[in-house]
Amino acid sequence: AHHAMGRIGNARFGAIRRLFDVGCGTGASGSAVATALGCSDVTGIDRSGFALSEARLTYAAFGVLGRTRRGRVPDLLPRAETGGLWLFGWSVNEMDERTRDALLERIVRAIGFGTRILIFEPLAGSISPWWPAWRAALKPLGVADFECKAPVALPEWIARLDAASGLDHRVLGARALAGPFEPAADADA
């Protein structure tokens, strides 16, 4: 997520006062994005108490002021506000279709109130068949679509596992929906 933020452009979001890490899991995405954006106020939202405990530890390890709330999406989404960023790091693909549809409606309304969004998902289209519809719905609102790839140096034991299983993790990738961006930043893009 941190590498992808470099590709998207940190300054393009404008000032982010509060980051909401929705479906936060262990807090890895929220910590990376908060660090990249210089935002120290993060609220992790997840349905798992264990995940929230882990997220608190991860936020603290990155020097991020992290609070957590237990609940389900879209019921526990935060109030839409200017200066707020809703982050969904590899979590939308885990939702059922009905929940995803309700979430998209809430995101569209939130953008109207000044909230920014950042959604990361795997590159594999089979995992996120809903991606083209979301891209089409959010593009008119100023949300851009990105693909990010980063080479990684694998530890030897993972490289051996990859070779044995026919996998290749030397380059990690993600797709992102991000925005809307600051008007001045869009003019420079």
C-alpha cells in the first residue's frame, strides 16, 4: 500500500485529517497509508475482535494514533466529512454482492460530502468481477483507477516455495480506486 501511494501521489488527496481503515484486519493497509499521507489519526473498523486487537498493535508500531470499532460494513461506516479518507484495503472483494452494492451507494453519497476514498484490491479480475462497474460509477465523481506493481526481494525460503508450487511473487501488484483528488493536483497530472 505504501508503494502504491507513491504511484498515486500523496499530495493529490489534499489534507487528510482522519483515516478510516474499513475492514482493517491487522491494520497493515491503514498503517501504510497513514504513514504515506502523514495522517496520525486512524480508526480501524472490523467485525473481528481478534483483528482489531492486532490492528491496535500495528498502528502503535507505526506511531499512528489508532482507535478501533467493531462492526459490519456498511452499518458502521463513519460519517462522511471533508478531510476524511475511507480506506478499503483488500476487503471489498470479501463482501457479498448485497453488502457491496449498499457500500457503493454509501461511498457515492460520502464523496458528495467531501470524503475521499482509496480502495485496494488484487489485480486478478476473477477475484474482483465487480471492479469495472465500480470504476464506471466512481469515475464521474473524480475517482481514478490505478494499477501498481512493485518488485520485491523474496527471502530464499519463499523463493523455494514459489518455485516448488509454480508461483511467482517476485513482483507484487494491486489495483486501486482513489480520489477524488484536489483540483489543482488534477490540473498538474
